[in-house]
Amino acid sequence: MHADGARALRTAFLINLAFTLVELAGGWWTNSMAVLTDALHDAGDCLVLGTAWWLQRVALKGRDAHYSYGYGRYSMLGGWLTSLVLIAGAVGMLVVSVPEVLRPETPHTAGMMAIALFGLAMNGLAAWRLHGGATLNERGAYLHLLEDVLGWTAVLVGAVVIHFTGWAVVDPLLSVGISLYILVNAVGTLRRGTAILMQHVPEGIDLAAVRTRLLAIPHVRDLHDQHTWSLDGSFVVHTVHLVVAGVEHAEALAIKARARVVLRELGVHHATIELEWEGEDCGTKCT
């Protein structure tokens, strides 16, 4: 975590917050459900960016007596809570937008186009500010802003279509489409966050392959009490007991070093390895 990342997130947050306020006013002015729906999405983005900014600053503290692994899991928790807010908002907008499909009102298309162009510029600037960020927080916020750019592109195209065809139904249909898009992505994020909270084995980690590779290390006879989880969605932790036989101290150190290399190659960032000798009772035999 770097101070530069925190400053980039702060800038993106302030840009997004200012535009969200303009967007809400513009949505009421243009009478556009699509603009108001995107305003809801941008309000959720403000939550994401504000939380990410705060967590980036907190993470600079590193580990302490209260959090031995550091503060990384707060990042995931922030995304999880934000997903709940976005899901509730998207469902609310669907409740409002679906009836409008049956009785659409023509929005102020020139105003919609102006706001959409402004939205593309502001969200594009915020995304550019976070482009190339090294942390998970920055990458997640960057992708979120790219979604906004796509949303405003859809609003712009819809406004042009309504302006030249008079098909007012395009506006509530866009609102429904954007709401469904937000809903699907927020539910996906919520599921991933819940899996992390419940210490689900991270995606890309094959425990059978881990077991096979570790058992292939010379002098390793068996293994048990193997657990793998993610701290924040990117940092993978692994613990394991290796049962060895016929080794001296130097060989034992070599086995642990080899096991760490194997685990690193398989995507593990932090490993705790306990060696046991054949016949030793470690007090636990979880596989």
C-alpha cells in the first residue's frame, strides 16, 4: 500500500462525488430515468471510492497487536457492504422503471446528451487517475469507473436515438438495462466477498495439486491439517503439517524451504509449515 495510491483514490472520490450531485440534479431536470439510474450507480461508486480511500490510509499502518495479519480484510468488507447498497438501489430503480416502460414520458434529450458527455469526461478522468494502480483497492475502483464510462455511453446513445426517433420507451428500457447490469455485478461481488468471509478456498488453488506437489518432496511421507484461505481476495494464506522421516536438522530446513517454493508457485503468498516425524502426535488430524 502506498501513499500515492491513497491520493489517487481521494482524487477519484472527489471527482465522482461532485459529478454525482450534478447528475442527480440533471436527472430531475431532464426527467430521465436512465440518468437517475446512473446517478444511483455513481452514488454507489462514491461509497466504493470513499471506502477504498479510507482503507488505503488505514492499510498504511500495517500489522499491529490487534491485527496480526494487518488490515487487508477491511478492504473486502467494504466491497461487500457496498454491494448490498448497490443491490438495494438497483432493485428500487427496477421497481420504479418497469412501470415506466408501459407509460413512458419523453425526456429532455439535449440535456441527457449534455449530462452523458459530461459524465464520460468526469468518469474518464477519474479512471485515468487510477489507471495502473498497484493495489487491489485501486484496480477494483478503476474497473468500477470503467463500468461507469460504459453506462454513460449507453445513456448518450439512448438520448441520440430518442432525439431523432421520438421513441421515449428507450429511456426506461435503458434504466432497466443499467439496473440489471448493476444488480448482476453487485451480486457477483457479494458472493465473492461472502466466500472470502467464510474462508472458501481461493479460486485458482487446487488443493489436490498442492497435496501431490508437497508429497513429491523427498522425505515427506504424509501431510494433514491443510488449510487455504484468502485474507482480502488477493493475499492467499496456507497452513499445513508435513510428516517427514529419516531427516536431520539441515534436511528439515531444506524440506521447509522446498515446500515454500512449491506453495509460492501454486499461488500462495503466506505459508505456515509445521514438520512432524513419523509416529508423532500433533494433537490434530484434520485432512
